[in-house]
Amino acid sequence: MKRVLEFLNNLQQNNYREWFEDNKSEYKEAQAIFNETVNKLIVAISSFDPAIAKLTAKDCTFRIYRDVRFSKDKNPYKTHMGAFISPYGRGSGYSGYYFHVEAEGANYIGGHILSTGVYRPEPSALKSIREEIFLNGERFEDTIAKAKDFQLETGEALKRVPGRYPSDYKYADYLKLKNYFLTRYVDDSWMTSPDLIERSVQEYRTTKEFHDMLNKAISYAFEKR
């Protein structure tokens, strides 16, 4: 992954089409290394989560080209690479395992992360997740505690508990969330470690119960479509 970091750091300083085209071979090399890493992660994660076993990097990774049509930031390329390893692929709407590496100073997320969960679930899934938490709040909190090196992301939360739920519910703060995912920041030494796959998968394993609880609720919502 060292070559991936080198490419992204260089792109961060030279985010324009002429430089990218002149360095297309370096991009292709970095992309191949990242995809190989993702494929290894899929195989390793599938040892405890067989639901993602048939995926490939192509199902999970994102394009490096930015859509700048409605953005004030006109830089044409992302200075990060990410993969969302989720049942049925990155756009399925289910919870998954997110692997993210970004250039130093890019400030897209603020660093390299391991993450598990669902970002901006569609309305029916969000409603179902909240209902699951309302019925099983203690268990939900326990799944978070088991992922001890991760933090529950609480940004973009509602200021008030959604109207259908009592405001004095013990786990009401969880019902205010719009996103449900756990995050662990890691550094360059983690990303360039020869044990990257093993260490990352060991961490993802601790989030499995959180992931399963979300997908139980999401599956219920999607089955009612």
C-alpha cells in the first residue's frame, strides 16, 4: 500500500488533468494494488461473514473521477480510495465494511479509516433500524461496546427524538441518528504494515454483531417493498 499512499499524496499536490494523464501508469499501479488489497479483505472477512464471499473489488470500489457539475470544488480527481464491502455490492443499501485510504492533508474524512455500518440509509431502512433499536436498545449498545476500538459516528443527528418514540427512552440518542456506522482511524504505519489484512480483519470482526443487527432491520424493510 506504500505505492498507493505515494500516488495519492502526489495527486493531492497535482490535482489537474495534465498531471494525471502524464502519470496514468502510476495511477494504474496504485489502483491494482488497492484492488488486490480489497480482494484479500473480501476473502478474509468472508471467513466470518459469508454474505460477502462472492464479491470482488469491482463490486465494492469507487471511481477516482469526481462529479464536479454541482460542486464548488472543481478538482477533477478524488485524493482517496475507498471500498464498501457490503452484501450485493457497494450500492445495495445494506450495512457493510468500509476501507478507506486518503492523501495526507486531503481532509475528505481526515485520515485512513476502517468503518462498519450504513451511511444515509434510505427512509424505509432508517425507519426499520430505529424500530429495531427501540425494541432492542440494550443489545444495540452492547454491539457498539464489543467494537471497543471503534467510535459510533454521531454527526448529522437530529436535535429531537423522532415523534413516534418517547423522548425519555433510555436509548433515545441512538434514535436521533441519521447514519449508523462505527469508525476507527488508522495511520500510515497501519496501511503499510505487512500484517494489514490480518490486523484490519481482526478489527472488522469485532463489528460483526453491529453489522448484523443493522442488516436484520434493513432486510425487513426491503422485504416489504
